[in-house]
Amino acid sequence: MKNRRIRFRGRLSRTWRQHRLLRLAAAAVTLVLPFVVAASSSASAGVNLVVNPGAEQAGPGNFPLCWGKYGYGKNAYSIGTTRKAHSGNRAIQVTISKRSSGDRIVQMLENQSCAPWVAAGHQYNLGVWYMSNTPDAVITVFRHDVKQGWQFWMDLKALPATGKYKYASVLTPRTPPNTDQLSWGVTVYGKGTVITDDYSVVDATVKAGPTACSAGAACTQGVWQVLPFPSPVRTIHAVLMHTGNVLLVAGSGNDPSYFAAGTFMSAVYNPVKGTFQVVPTPDDFFCGGHIQLPDGKVLILGGTLAYPAADGSHGYQGLNTSYIFNPATSSYQRVNDLIDGHWYPSATELGNGDVISFGGLSTTGRGSTVTEYFKYNPGSPSDGEWLPLNEIHESYDYWDLYPAMILMQNGSLFYTGSHVFGSNIKSESDIYDITNILNPGTPAPVTEVPGLQDDPGVMGMDMTDQSMSVLLPPAQSQKVLLAGGGTSNYVLPATPDTDLIDLDSPNPGYTPGPLLPRGKLSNGQLEPASAGKMYVSLVLLPNGMVFETGGGLTNREEPVYEASMYDPATNTFISGMATDPVPRTYHSSAFLLPDGRVMAIGNNPGNGSFDLRISIYTPPYLFRAARPQITSLATPYWTYGSTQQITVNQKIVSAELISPASVTHSSDPSQRFVALPLTVSGNRIGLNVTTNPDIAPAGWYMLFVTNANGVPSVARWVHVNHVAANR
Ligand SMILES: [Cu+2]
């Protein structure tokens, strides 16, 4: 509220009329040129930073979340919502029925969760749909200054009366130095009613602006924003789809009462609109496996057949069913059953578009030794089918729970050693040559890979339980980082160890990497010097860095607050990134959004509770100079070995494809960052697509371009074509 007083003081220093006229005059001058630019650039920048932009999510008093009522002076007014929405079911309505002075406004709440995070020196296109019967309405903008707090910035655009919904937009001037957030709304300062809906704030900076960041700590650490609304489901699995929506899957969500009642849940989250669609969920996908198919549908396999019996007669048991989620219809379709049940199975797309799965607990609750193979067949009604036992080479190895399998560029699978719940089962790391996987009579050699530091680890237990592995950027360099981990036995704190391997070397073996930076515990104390994190998340960013976040000291307790950037080029962790205020340990995930931010979700402490909060991380790169934009794309449909033409609006130094997340239990071993070598001719860029499907398995990818300041564009979705199987 303090900021409001600052604003009022400024206003009251002049007469109302003088003040209003001055502000409108000032605004009119700044508008002329930028307004033209906004129209062409907004489409390609395309990311709306407003939380709850359509006012659909209700907050306290049933008023829209993240929106606040303000105003001053002598006037009779009412502020509320109306069903006369531009989209959805709600819009914001402000009415002044009598007025002798002052104004009324609904604007974005001036706090860390709600007000859009912006960069100093950038320009933003502000948009709103509105209806109005008064000439006295104006777009009013406030800014957060890292040194001086919230303050009135300026009035930007008068809104003429309109009886039908009309779109109004205006480009802000460059935000002043030290600005890190904006808030705005439509001020009503005369008799009448203004209805507003579907607000937007889109970065429309075309020219670079200052390269130096003036947003304080955000410049070097980034910023976390805890969204003001919870996930409607216990998100244990998250899959980013090429629609830009995120499939959030709970199944029974680790709640035995939901399981007993047959209450299984999932939801489609729209991160741009901040809305959720809860979708009917036919089976208990809790702790199943999932991966995108080449056509962008999501293959889901296994899950929970049974929770542990009260009488101790059995433990968790794995489902043998499988479904495909279609992003176009937001529905699940059943496919044929798996050979065995799988609770915590892997799921890896191969270069031919097929999917292979290992591990997990079977229908009887034993470790399943059955390899499952989904033959992708885009022409068939079910997109393909799981093959029967006699068509797969079965090694009858037990590959643990959620074994981290990474597809190598020669088509083999690398089992990194990361897994869940199982200190002493298959603790080593392996390369599995699956060339003959569909010729059951021919050998399919498994070669052990040496060098993991914590194998077998202290007291005979491996410490790669609940570690995370990722194929480092770029995928072409075939280097893998394994970080953290521990044991689920609660005996030892998590390890800070990391291990690195170059899969392209003649005899690949792990070598020790740098230690994870030391974090703080809930009591504010540093964690023990020898300790690290389990359930740490590693997220590939478009600038080629790996964001390391979340995790805990033990299996389901003691969150560790620590985040860093791993730089593959220098093999170092840059410590001291901002930490997620929400604990993220067991059943948590973090992943990249198409706008270059990171979303974190889920946490399931040992007391059985579940944290439904969603956090969004804005990396430091978004507080720097203007983002490059992909201004055109010849086609989003790409083939291997082709050169794809795009145009950009500024000089870029790299282009990359990043696979959309399919993440659970802080693990997404299918993450990949595929470098696209450039052929540059001014602003026209040729992108050279790999010839090797094992480097970039078919499917939808996020295409980013990045400039010399390490600032990425917003992603465009491109589809890398499926090539008919030759296996
Ligand atoms: Cu689980």
C-alpha cells in the first residue's frame, strides 16, 4: 500500500485536471513511434507475462487472483466482475456513478507473484480487451524500482468509449534503469463503466537497449515467482506438449484414499493463460512412465496397480496398462497392454520413433526384468502397439526403478546409473547395444561402464539413488552429467558428488565432476560440508547452461535451498542463483517453458502432504538486452539433413532445438539440446539439421535462437520428421 501513497502524493500536488492533462499530454508524445513497431513484433515475441490475464482464477472475496482494487477521491463507485467476458466466464468491471474528484482502477497486484517481471531498458506491448461508455478511461502503468519500490510511471493511452469489445494496445517507452516489474490497469476518472478482459504484457523490445542489467540481484541470480494459484492436482508427472500446454499427471497422487476410491486425476495447464482443464483419467498413472511420440501425443505406461496391503501381504504393485494422451482432444486412449506390470519404469524414444522401457515393479511387486517395446505406427488408430514377448530380445536384467536411459548417437542406450529406491540392485552403469533388440535370437550386449564415484559407495550402498542425469548441451558432444543422489534408507545425507562421462571416447568411463554447491537448510544453516542433494533437478537452458535447482538432504525431508548454473564449457557450477522458496524434493520436477523460463512443481514430504504450489524461475538472461526474435520460419516441418531457413531481428550466435520436458521424480533423461549449426546471411539464417535421428529423435522441439549476450528468443515449435523404421 505504501506505493499507493507515493502515487497519491504526486497526484495531489497539482489540481486533478492539471495533473490529468499533463499526464495525457506526456503519454501522447511518447506513443507515436513505438505504437507502429508493436503491431509487427508482438506476434513473434508472443509471451504474455500477465498472471491470470483473463481474470478467470478467483481469489479472496471471489475477486480475480492477482488483481487489486485501488483509487482515491470523492466518488461513488463499484468494482467487481461480470460474465460479459471477452473470453472465458469473467471480466473485470469498474463503474463510477457519481464523481467530484479522483479515480478508480483495477490493476495487477504489486507483489512478487503477480506483477510481471520485466527488464530495464526494454519496451513492453500492453494489450487489453475492453468495453466502455465513458471517454474518461486511460491505461495507467506503475513500475517497481529495485531501489525505490513501487511507483506511478505514466498514463499511456486514453481509451475511447466502445459498445462492443475492442482491443487496445500500447507500447511502453523503454523501462527506466532499476525497473524489474510492471503493473498496470485501466483508470476510470469520469462517470461510466469500463469492462476489461484478457490483458497482456509482451516484451516487444526490438533494438538492443542497454546491455548492462540494473535489476539488482535478479541480474545475476534470476528471480522466482510463486504463482498465486495452486495446481488442481498433485503433479507427479509433467509433460510439456507442442500446444504449449503442460500435462500434469497425479493418478492417485500418492494418496491411498484416492486410490481406494478410484479417484485418478490429471490436468492440462495453460501457462500463458494460467488456466487448468481437469481431464478424465482412466487409470492410476501414479509413478508410471511417459514420453512423447513422434506425432506429439504422449505415451503413458504402467503406474500403480496396488498400494502396500495393510496386512503386509504385498507392497506396491505395477500396472500393465498403457494409454496415449492426445493434446488435440485432451483425452486418453487405451492401447494394448504391456507384457508385465511396471511401477517406476523408464521410457525412451529411439531414433526410429519407437519407445523402449525398462525396470519398475511388476504386477506382483517384484522388480520387473521384462523389456517393453512400443512399435510406433503413425498410420494405425492406436499410433502403434506394444510388442509381445517373443518379438523382443529379453536380457532379463533388472534395471531398477526409473533407470535413467539416454539414447546415444550410435543408437545404443546409456544407463547412467541414476535410479530411484534401490541401494544395491543394479548399481553400476552400462551401455546397452540394442541393435538386435527385435531379433530375440541374436546377442544384445550389455557393457558395464566404470568410474561412478559412489558405486557401491559407503556401507555397500550406491549413492546414485535419486540422483539426476542429463545429456549435456549440445547433444552432439555426447557428454553426460550425473549429479547428487543418495540412498532412500535415510541413513546418510545426500552426496554433493557429480560424475561426468564422454560417451564418444573409445572406452567411456565416468570421471569425477565438480561438487554441487553447498545449500541452506530450512533453519537457515548451511547443510553439512560433506552433504549435497538428492532429487536435484537439472534443466537445459537455451543458452547452453544447465540450471540446477531443488532437492533435499534426505529422501523426503530436509529440503536444501540451493541453485546454480552448470556451465558445460568450463565444467563449473556458478553458485548463488536464486532459490525456489517452495521446497522441491520427493515427487518434484522442474522444466523449461517455451518462453525461456523454468517451471517447478510438486513436493511430497514424508508426512504424506503434497505441496500444490507452482514456481516460475526467470533466469538472469531475461533481464539483459533485447531478446532476439525469430521473425519468420520457412516451415515448422523439418527433415533430417535439411537446411531450414529462418529470419531473425538481430545478430544471433546460436540456434538450438530443445526437447519438451517429460519429467517425473526430478528426472528427465530424455532432455536434449541439439545444436543447429548456422549459415548466416545477414538476418537470414540457415539452420543445419542433424542427419542422425539418434541425435534428435523425431517429434516436436522448441527452436530457440540466442544472441551474443546469452539472451534466448522465445521458442517456436518445429517438428522433426519421423523416418519410417528400418529396424
Ligand atoms: Cu513416486
